[in-house]
Amino acid sequence: MIKLSKPIILLLFIFLSAAHVYGEEPILPQRKLIVGTKEAPPFSIKTDEGIWKGISIDLWKKIAKELKLQYEFREFDLKGLLEGVKSGSIDAVVAALTMTEEREKIFDFSHPFHVTGLGIAVASKGEKSWFFRIRRFFSTQFLKVVATLTLLLFGIGILVWVVERKRNPQQFGGGILQGIGSAFWWSAVTMTTVGYGDKAPKTSLGRFIAVIWMFTGIIIISSFTAAITLALTVSHFESKVRGPQDLFYVSVATVSDSTSESYLKKKHIDYIDYKTPIEGLNALAEGAVDALVYDSPILKYLINKDFKKKLIVLPKTFEREEYAFALPTGSTLREPINRLLLKKIHEPEWQDKLYFYLGR
């Protein structure tokens, strides 16, 4: 019989124990789990029949089915969700919960399943009247474009008049006003490639200027056409807010206890807080505030559903946000949920799900 020394026995014991611990699957709860949620379309939506669905909910259902978990959904407000998962009275939070450093200190998160950012909702001016469209012709931007073009035409016209007035008095002669007027006419019809032929320089220098002006005119007319189009274009919305930098100068709304509220506090931006994004959107639609800052996908979903042509979300997002499931610290659910979550969000069906709820 082989005798083993105490150190060798101790090492074997440690090795076998480690192999047992690391090779063992986490023991999943056999009881019915309490899954906390709150309405945050399109991530968690409660139907009239009391059934929960949405991006987060549908993903949880698929993972729970594969893990053979028994659970029931219970609705809380945001404060109740955070306190419940912190104390362990809620086994998981499945909603539109964003990962933050402060929250990570008091409970655990799964891997993120959706990455987005904050958005800014503003009032849409909608379609404009014909009076508004005509008024655009007298806007400062449009008048600046016209004035610049006129000065350029006069400048080229005067240059040709100086060169041609003595050698070509039949077309550019006469008094100063008559001569410059003829040169201005020639400059305009040449630039626009109309070229009636009633005026034409005869000197070598005059013709050289004409050739240069013809080629330059092609570029200028394209540039000015674009500038005039921009000046006359009526944008879908005209707001005092074009991005986060403008939030300091307008009345801003957000949702209480949200990451958007934390952002506004961090940036020292004054705001009015509402309990739900719907309340904030209603205030925005009624003109009580100038902008609403909140999670971009939620704003887009709610506006598309209830505020079409009244409100719009600015194109760019800011302040990166990651959505995840929240779990009590040390939960045995975390590892198996993470493995399945990573698998599910890389399947084509997941992209179809996002398109169904969020569109392009």
C-alpha cells in the first residue's frame, strides 16, 4: 500500500474540490420566481388583457423557457424595482433598465442585450401654410444668397464694361449706367448659359474673360442653386433645440429617477421631472416645455404610436446606454442567463424582433 504524505494529500483534496466546484452547473431555483417589470414600451408592454410582451419580455421568456424556470411577472414603479432587486425580494428585473455604476454597486446585471442612447423629443411644426412658404423668400438667408449673386454679376459686368466700352461702343457704350446695365445683362445670361447673343465682347481680353466666366458660371450656378434651395426649404421641424448643447437655454423635461435625469443633473441643466414619459410627452405637445430628454428608442416608439406629426425625436443620440436584466447580488441565475442571452442576441430572429418593435 502506497503511503501519501500529508502535503500531497492536501494538494489532492484542493484539486478535487476545485474540479468539483468549477465543473458543477449552478443550481437553479425550483420555486416560482418573482420577475419585476414596469411599462416601458417597446421593451415591456402590458396589453389590455394583462399579458406582458416587448423586447425585454420576449427575450426573458425565451431564456426562461430553455432554463425551465417558473416565474410570474409583477408590476412595480422604478423605485420599487430597484429596492426589490437590491433586497432580493425580486428575483429579476425585466424592463428597460439601463446599466449604471451606481446601480452596479447595489445589485448585479446580466450582459447587455441592447445598446442605445438618450434622445431629445421636440415639437414638430408640421406642414406650413402657403403664407409661410412665401415668407421664406424674404428670409435673411435667402436675401443674403440673392445679394451675393447680384454683386458677383455686377462685378463681372463692370470688368467687361471697362475692357469693352471703347472698342465695342455699339454693345457696351453709351452712358455709364447704360454701359454697365448692358454688361450686367451679358454677365447674367452668360452665367446661366442662356446666351441670347445680343451682347458679346469683341476684344481679346474681353473674350478671355467671357470664356473664364462661362466655365466658372457652371460651378457658380450649381452652388447657388443648392444654397437657394437650402434657404427656401421648409424643414420638417423648426425647434430652438438642435442638440444637447441647446438644452441650457430652453425648458427641459425628463422622467424621474431615470438615467436621463442623472445626465441633466451632471450637466447642471434645469429640468422639470414627470413620473412617466407619456406625461412628459403630453407636456411637450401642449407647449409646457421645449424638449423632453429620455431613452431614444422609448421616445420614438411612443411618439410613433400616439404623437405622430406633433412631436419628433432629433436624429442623433448621446450618452451611451446599455439595457440589461437586473439580478440580486450573487444570484445563481446570472451565469446561465448570460450564456443564453449571448446566444439569443446573435441569432437572426433577434434582429427581426428589434425591427418589429423599433423599425429601421
